[in-house]
Amino acid sequence: MLKFNVSKPLPLFSKWIALVLLVSVTSIAHTQTASDIMLVKQTSFYTPERYYKRAGNNDSILQTQHKNVIAAWNPFALAMKGSMFIYQHVLTQQLSRKCPYEISCSNYSKHAIHEFGLIKGMFVSADRLLRCNRLSASDISPLDIDLRTGAITDDLNKYR
């Protein structure tokens, strides 16, 4: 059986060799070849700008639609709209996934709450969020898929 004596420190020369070896291995691991760079340039990433140009993904629901000052500056409504804005423009850019639906789930939620009110809109939004995954995509009717974009269309009129 091999036993190591940890009470003796490594000589200074051995420490330098270990440091040089560590630096060289790290620099080799981080080098990018020309083929890697070309692969990244040729890949069509789904940028947030392109994502929000899809149908129904707009900020019109976030706009104030009331003439009454109290209704326009309602703290609860402003907090909800602000949190939705932060989620859409900050957090979704950090999450690397693509929504399979034509209208993103957050925009769908905004439209549902605007269309049906807070209670029914939250239930409709919860239903949509539960269906926004790869497992439930197998239950989608082929008639609900837009042939031009390949995205799933989900109309709010289903819930009337």
C-alpha cells in the first residue's frame, strides 16, 4: 500500500513545476480554434430582438389605458406590469430556452389578464404555463402549428 507523507512540504522547485503545468493546461483548454469560431458565427441563435418581433409579443398591454389618474397609477398594477417587464427584458434573456408557442407565455398571460380579468386570466395563464414544455408538446394538434414559423398557435378564444 502506498503511503504519502504529508508532513513534509514540497520543495520550491516542485511547486513551480506544478504551477507552470497548471497554467499551460488551462491555457490549452481555453484556446479556440478557427473552426469553433466559425461554428458560433454560423449558428442561428434566437435573439431576444427576433423573439419579440413575433406576432402578439408587444408591450401594448403594459401601456396605461385609463384616463383616471388613480387607475393609471395604481401601485398594484404598476408593480405587476413592472415585474412582467423585468421578467421579459432581463430574466428571459438569461434563460436559454425557446418558447414553442407563437406568443410567449408572459405575453399570453398579459393578454389573458387584460381580456378576462385577474382571476380567470391567472387560471388561463397557469394552464398555458403547465402546457409550455416538451412533454405536453406531443399532445398538440397539427392544426395548431403555424406552418410558416413552426410555432404553436394558442388562441384566447378557446377559453370563452
